[in-house]
Amino acid sequence: MAEPTLTAAWAEHLAEMALGHVQRIYPCKLDHVLAGPEDLQAPQSLHPVFHGSFDWHSCVHGYWLLARLLGRFPGLPQRPAIETLFASMLRPELVAGECAYFQQAAHGTAERPYGWGWLLALTAELRRLAALDPRHSAWHEALCPLADLLAHKLRVYLERLGYPVRWGNHGNSACAMTLGWVYSVACGDAILRACIASRARDWFLADRQVEGMEPCGEDFLSPTLTTALLMTHVMEKDALPSWLDGFWPGLAAGQGAVLLEPALVSDRSDGKLAHLDGLNLSRAWMLRHLARCWPRHQQVLGRAGCVQLTASLPHLADDYSGSHWLATFALLALDAGSPL
């Protein structure tokens, strides 16, 4: 089987997909509490920047995808459109409106923790772009107040959270922690980084004997693989293979084989059932990343990642239920298991 990779052609296709939805307002699903009649507002009033892509978090990681492709493909044909979008939307006065939303008591937990994590990852990506081209530094600087706010919120949340959330959906702790870790390293947030490292050790260091009792019918993340992905970031490189050996000791003998097989998607027009395409793509990303970190299982993990990627890659644009968000995970998987 030919191994799919992130080519210039794929970059153009994914960029075009994201540009087609990040400013598409309707249909829209808000994570929004009405504290009074004044809160009944249009999406673009509530969220001056991230009001497209059906929901806030998908819009944020759509921007992340575009930022990543700008940095990876200098000759991207969509570069002028992306730069125009960022210059018009990533402005201090618009970001201030996003900050105001999350500072309100009724909305303080909106998008926790998945959306928060992606906003932090976007900020890290914009910082990298600014390092490549200082002319782009205004985008990162504009987003920093929102990143500071959500980084603080994430840290407080993790400190108060008694037990990790392990399900394969938006509440997943390990996924948000990985996204937050990427930000903490790229943007020098030592306090958040220490918090994530501490919580990861508390919650996941003793995990053993993965059984692979998944997927659930509406997962788009693997609880098992998100844990492993997080630990590849927070653990010392020389200690990681030993931990992985204990975490998934029977990999060579077939233990947890369900993690290596694509999930079957029965209805791609159903937003929750379409999550399983996301599961295949996010698994592909994580398996291909693990293959680099765990050399003795590189072949089996790499092959499984390729199989899962191939299963869902042809279906990115089948229906808006998936097309407003799947491209981000396709990019991560195509990019040979990008570590973010």
C-alpha cells in the first residue's frame, strides 16, 4: 500500500476546504448559555473572529490548519487569500470581543477544554509563522490576550479536575493537555507546562495493559492513543519506550488490535456518526507519531496508521457534517504523524 503523505496537492486541497468554511456562519452550533435576553445574538456578534465552521472549536482549528500550511508551503496558491483572512480577522479589537465572551460568568466554561486547547495550538502556530516572517507577527500579537486568558483557564481547570476525562470526545483531558503543552513550549508558558506535566504524571504514568475497549459509537478521538500521545510530549525521550512497553505490552501479539483497524462509518450525513471518520484520521496521526517514538514497533504502527488514513481520506468532503472539521486531522495524519 502506498503511504499517503502531505504533498503540495494535498495542501492546496485542504486549504481550499478550510477557506470554504471558516467564515461560513450557518448552519451554526453554539456552546452558549443564555443568562438573559441580551445573550440571544447572532454568532458573529458573540464571536467576532471564530464564528464560522459550524462551531467555535472547528473554526479555530480551521485557522490552525491554514496557519500550518502557510508555514509549510511558501508557494501555496491560497496564500494571498489566507493572508487577507488573517489580516482582516486577527485584529486586536475583534479578539477583544472573543475575550469579553469568555470573561462572562455564564460563558466561562464554554468550549472547555477542547476549544481552549486548539486556540492555544493556533497561537503557537502563529508564533512560528512570525518567526519565519516578522511581517506576520501582528496576527500572533493580536491573539495573545485570548491565549493568555484561556491558558490561565486551562491551568485552573486542570488543577481543580479530580479525575481525567478519558472519553473519546471534546472533553478528553489528554488531547487538550497535548495542545496546551505545544503552546506552553512554543510560547514559554512555564507555569502551564509544569501543571500539565504534573497532571500527566498523576493521571497517566501508572496506566498499564491497554485493552483497546474502543471505539464508542460517537468517538473522534481514541482514549488510549490520546494518552500515549500526551506522554510522548511530557516524558523524557529515553524513558518513553519503557513506559510504552508497559502501557501496550502485547502489541506484537495482537493485544489492542481494535486500535489498529479502521472504524466503520454508517452515515456521513449524521454529525455524531461522522465522528468515526475523525477517529480514523486522528488515530492515523497518533499511530504514525508513535511509530517514530517506539522504534521496535515502527512497522506495525506505521502500517496501521496508513490503513486508517486511507479508510477515511476519500470522505473528507462527503457532507458538511464532516467537511467543516475533518481536514485538520487529515493534515496531521498526512504529515507523517506530525507532533504539532
